Amino acid sequence: MMRSLIVLLALLPMLAGCGKEPLYQEQAYVFGTIVEVSIYGEEETKARQGAAAVMAEFQRLHDLLHAWQPSALSSINEALAQGKTQATPSELVSLLQDAEHFSVQSGGTFNPAIGGLIKAWGFQSDTFQPVLPDENKISALLKSAPQMTDLFYQPPVSGGNEEQIGSKNPSVMIDLGGFAKGYALDRAVDILQKQGISNALINIGGNVIASGTHGKRPWHIGIQHPRKPGTIATLELRNGEAVGTSGDYQRFFELDGKRYCHLLDPRSGQPVQGVQAVTVLTRGERAGLLSDVTSKPIFIAGVSGWRAAVRGMGQTDVLLIDADGKVHLTESMQKRLEFTDKQTVTSVVP
């Protein structure tokens, strides 16, 4: 089991192992992946308490946002499928409205409303079977065209204090798998800073955010090679920066020599082909959320459309690895990376 968990990590924190270094680290398994909190320069009791608070928050969000196990989100999905409205916590209302904003910004390629397609492909599960879905079911879901804009919001019913969420399209099934980890990263930084912890690195299965520094230097991380053990490149992650990676090696199955990954193109209902991985470097307010969300439409856009998707999502520092292992990246991203293999073939664009 541990071997399968290790390959899920899209970025590997490269932390010094000196015994006397004031670095506290804690790991857990949440959001279907390994999460790690690294805190630098704090007394152990304070660091332990900070890490525990972050882990508790991750578990709370996991329980709130799980798409198919019992959660507030799965309750919404059950209600939508029956044409009903569902009382929804204000935090989740805000997240869904954010997700709708990013979906519109992406032209619909970031679309958390396609949970039905994700389920049909077998990816709403902890394990995946190498079985293709029923083509008629995929066609029916595509025809129904579920969108985040299909959701509507109503005031609380009499005696309640939670907004009601409904949908004019019963095919809407919300899956925030491309959103939750980034939101959790931002929450983690906020929690630690409120506890007076300024220097930390939080890693949720390859989505990483840096707060402060690792001593006198920035945090140093590596970007996982999508086809080999180890890293393809490293970079220094500065205070307030986050990195998000979407890859075809994280959740996938293979059938007849072809790889089918969990990243689906909402326009075709099919797993994206032609891209191994996309990494986005973000900074500033909601850096964690942006690193998670924006990598998806760029991945789906593929080699021919990735640059336009980068502009459309308002990003500048992006790396894409195509099916042949060639690296495509922006000039600003190139300046931040040091490739492990100096012979790596790259194509740089402004």
C-alpha cells in the first residue's frame, strides 16, 4: 500500500535531515493521499500543536467535502439528483460559488459539476478497475451538460439559518477533487499564522504551499518526474507561494496498453490524453487554491492550447510535460527551475 501512496506525491519536499535542526514534521493520510506538515524554528510542543490543528482541519474538510462518502457535499448531490434543495453550510456555499467562478473563467474545462462522469469512469473510489464505462451512459451525461451555473441558491427556510442549494439540472453531481486540496492549503497557513507559526511547508499529495522560510533560505522542493522515480526539476518556494501539479500518474488505470487518468475533459467525457503533467506556481492571496484549480484547465487544454489556457486563468509560471516527455514551459517558470537532468528537452514560450 505504501508504494502506491508514494507515487501519488507530485512534489517531494527536499528537507535537510540534520538531527539538531529545529524542523518538526508530521504526516497523515487525508483527501485520499499523504499530507505532510513541516514547521521550522519552533519549540516542539508548539510545533506539534500547530501541526495537530492543521491535521484536524484537513479531516474536517475531508468530512465536509467528500464527493461520495457521507458528507455535506454528498448530501447536496443526493438532493440535486432528486430535484430537491438542500440546506448547506455557509462555508460550502461560498466554495461552490468560487468553483462556479473558476468554471466560467476556464470556459467550462474546470467543471466540478461532472461528478457523474467521474463516477462512471470509476474514479469516485479508492481503487480503480481497468474497465471502460458504458458509452451510452457517457453520451447521456454529455447530452445533459451539467454545469456549475446550473446551481441556484435560496434563502433559508423558516426556522433555519442555512441557505438552500438546488439545481435546474438533475445531472449535476459536484466533485470538488480539483479544488479542495488548494483550499485546505490556504486554511493551513491561516491556522498556523494565528498560532504564531510563521515558517512552514504544507504538502497535500503534491499541492504545496510555503509560509516564511526554512531557516536562512527559502523552502526547497522537487517536482516529481511523471514516469520515473525522483524529480524532474527543483525550485525554491518563497513565502506565500504555492505549487500545484495535475498528472496522469496520480489516479489512473491501464487497459490494453492505454492509460486512462482521472482528469476528464468535460467536453468529450473522456480522460485527457497527450499530457503527462502540468505544474503551476502561484503566489499571493489564495495561492493554494489557485495552484490547485488552474492546473486542471491547462492540463485539459493540452499541448495545442495550454498557453491560451495559462493566459485565460491569469497565470504566468507554468510547466507542461507532453506524452513524449518533452517539457513546455513559460519563460518565467524556466527562471525558477533547475532541471535534474541537464539533457531535458524543453520548449520555452513567453
